[in-house]
Amino acid sequence: MAQKGAQLDRETFSCSICLDLLKDPVTLHCGHSYCRNCIKAHWDGEDQKGIHSCPQCRQIFIPRPVLGKNTMLADLVEQLKKTGLQAAPADHCYAGPEDVACDVCSGRKLKAIKSCLACLASYCENHLQPHYDSPPLRKHKLVEPSKNLQENICSLHDEVKKMFCRSDQKSICYLCSLDEHKGHDTVSAAAERTERQRELEGSRQQIQQRVQDREKDVKLLQQQVEAINQSADKTVEHSEKIFTELIRLLQKRSSEVKQQIRSQQETEVSRVKEPQEKLEQEITELKRKDAELQQLSDTEDHTQFLQNCPSVSALRESTPSSSIKIRPLRHFEAVTAAVSELREKLQDILREEWTNISLRGTEVDVLLSEPEPKSRADFLKYSREITLDPNTANRKLLLSDWNRKVTLMEQRQSYSDHPDRFTEYSQVLSRESLTGRCYWEVEMRGGGVVVAVAYKNISRALGLFGYNDKSWALDCNPNNYSFMYNKIKTSISGPRSSRVGVYLDHRAGILSFYSVSGTMTLLHRVQTRFTQPLYAGLWMCYSDGDTAELCKVE
């Protein structure tokens, strides 16, 4: 009886008036049952009508019936209370196609509320309880429900992946570290998570700072809009006062001047609104990306975090923190002066001919380029952390140090085939595209290196850096420097240094190479127009063992 009662719906033994379990149940002649007090109160309200009805079926009783206790129903309710009457789970408690189901439930499964990384199973509220009650189970790691628990198991050793191989950038189990990953740089998954979390927080801080910078720029542009509107309104007001005095003669001309002012106002406001809208769109995208990083950061499953965490360098934007500066607004005073002067000469002018009143000096220069950096500290404001793309590396190049260092090898590397790979020349491109203002440095050891920038669509077979119109290259050979573009070679004099700095202002079309030692010396500067995003490139063309490294500059 207790088992059957536990499966019954609570509504079966509920009063339809108070919606609670029946108390002192009474049954009407129509067969419906209510709490004694509930039906009495209902009928008390109907006494004035002289008729009494069932709240459910509306059957009328005349006169008012005498209520008698339903003893059997009362005993059943009391017995079910003692044996644990429970409500059937609502439909929303059961697992749907998008939910994580309890691994213990039989039949229709309930939603899991936690997953256990030790048991590699997910549990509903009832089946999770032993993890709270049993001391051994309380030590297990519980996380939010996950459908991917089996990904935590090593397919080779059937063990939980609790370690991370930094050499191969993958999660492994303990036996893997003793077998195929022996001698590799391995750490616990928790330690790697801590390191990645710290880098992730750094990226989030940069994004949040960029949001703040962009919001400041938007505010600055809004102030510019207000200044334009105020200046235009003031000019219109003054002009209308003057033309009112001569309304019969100047009504048509007044309308023309007003139209000119409004047209110029609209033009200038439109010039400001366009960059403002772009900045607002960028803020929205940065906030969306920050929300995704926050969700990833809150993940408690280390393995899932590591498998889904993007590289930190890929998260950083190329656009500088701020490029908005406002010149003082040149107002519409010229119009006012012209109209005032016209008032004095109006009669003579109207007798002879009409001279157009033109707007002068009303151009608004809003987005002005900042001056080029001068000191190394200025350049470092635009520093980019760049990594090399293994899919572009020629097979004679060995990448290391998190894909920042490249070495020219005598033995060919066993890279897989890829359409982006350089096949003829020992070249490699960066993974990150470069737009806006960027600065990076290359440290060279050995014979020499060609430091370049190139479009992504440069030929992978015959696209030699500097020998086409898709790349610009500085040859840092052991004896001197030379610059190459579209097969034209220019010799350059400058102090020799093991480090070269590259500055790019993509929008302004500026590319500069510097010798970096105690000071920075300009080696060569290019002024052109870039039509596509650029990628940093290295060409190892001298001796085996030569290395070049994209530096972390601070």
C-alpha cells in the first residue's frame, strides 16, 4: 500500500478549493470531496442565494446538505501521510534531449543536478544524496552536469585524465606520462588550469580595459555631436533674427541659408556618427566575448576547460586602445558674419544681383591620427604578442617555445600536408593577422634572417618574401641590411643588432623597421596603401642552426 501511495499524484488527495491535502474530508452526493471547512465557507457565501452547489460539477442542492465525514477517505489520507505521500515529478523535472540525464534512474530519467568526476556519472537530487551522506563519497569532486564525462577517460588506459602534457598540448592520464609521454613536460590538470586561468584573466582585463577605452571614445564623439548641434542651432537662431527684420525681401534667401546650415550640420553629424556606431558595435562584441570567457572561466571541470580554452594570443585584439582625438570645433561664425555684413549692403545688392551666401570654415576634423611613436616606450604601447602558424612552416623549419621560435634545420620535419604550407622556401607566417597599429620585435641568432610582412594570399610555392607585390621584407644578413619589395632591392646602412623592431600602422599605410639595442635606430620606412590584413613573416635563408624568435616585449 505504501508503495502504491508513493506513486499516486498528490492532486488525487487534494481539495480543489484550498489545493492542499484533504483535512477532515467530506463527500457530497455528487461524489466530489472537500475539506469540511472549505466547503462550509463556500456554502456560507451562497446562503443569500438560497441554493448551494458543488464547486466542481455545479450540481445544485436544496436545501443545504448536512455534511458527513468520509471516514474511509480520511483514514487513507492519514495513512498515506505516514507512509510518505509524494508528488509525482513535474514534466520539467525529467531530462529532455538537451539535458543531462541521471545515470541511475530507471525508466524515464530525471535531470541530473551534478556530475561526479570520480564516479564519472551524473545524478539527480535523490541519487546524489549518498555523495553528501557517505564520508568516502563526500571526497569526490562534484561539478555542474556534463554530457562529456567520458572524454575525461583515457582511451588507451581506461584511466581518468588527471594530467596535462605541455609538450603535446593535450590531457593525459598518469600511465600516459610513464608511457608515450615519458620525458615530456607534464603537470597536473589542476596546475595547468591555474596557469591558463591566470592568462585568461589577463586577457579579460585587457578586453575590459578596451571596453572602457571605447566607451570613453563614444562619449567624446557624443560631446562632439552636441557641440556641432549647439553651434548650428545658435547660428540658425541669429540668422533668423536678422532676416526677420527684412522678411518681405529676404524670406526666400533666409530659407536657403537655413537649409545650407542644416545640411552642413547633418553632414558633420553624420561624419561623427559613423565612427561612433562602429565603436558601439565593437563594445558589444567585446562584451559578448568577455561573457564567453567568463562562462569558460567558471567551468569547474579542468579537462573541459583545457579542451575548450582558446590560446591567449588569439584572444587579443589588434586595434589600439584608443585612436580618437578631437580638434577644437570650428563653429559657424562665418555665416553669422556674412549675414550681418549683408544686412548693411542689402538694398544695393538686391538691386544689382544676388550673391550666394556660402558656408565657410565649417569643416569638422574629428578622427585625427596620432603622431608616430618616437621612443621605445611609445612603441611598446602597441606591442603585439605574435605566434607562428605551424600550418605555414616550411618542412626545414622547427618551431618551439610555444610557436614563437623558429630554427633552420638540415633534416626535414614531419609536418602534415596543408594548403597554407610554404613548399619551396624556408618561410613561415604568423597565426595572427595584423591591422591597426602593431609593434613586435625579432631576436636573431646565427647567420641572419629576413624579417617580413605579407598578405595571407601570397603564393606558397613561389611567393618569396620581398620578390612580389604581396610582401615587404628586411634582409638582416651577416654584413648589412637591405630592403626588398616587388623584386626591387634597396641597400640600407645602420647599426648591426641582434634584434629588429617592426612598427605597422595599417590604416596609415606605414611600415617601419628599427635596429634595437640601447636605442632604436630607424633602418627603413615604407609609406604605401595596404589593401588586406598583414601577417608577420620570417625567412630563414642562411645557415642550418640559425634561429629567430618573436620576443615578448615589456
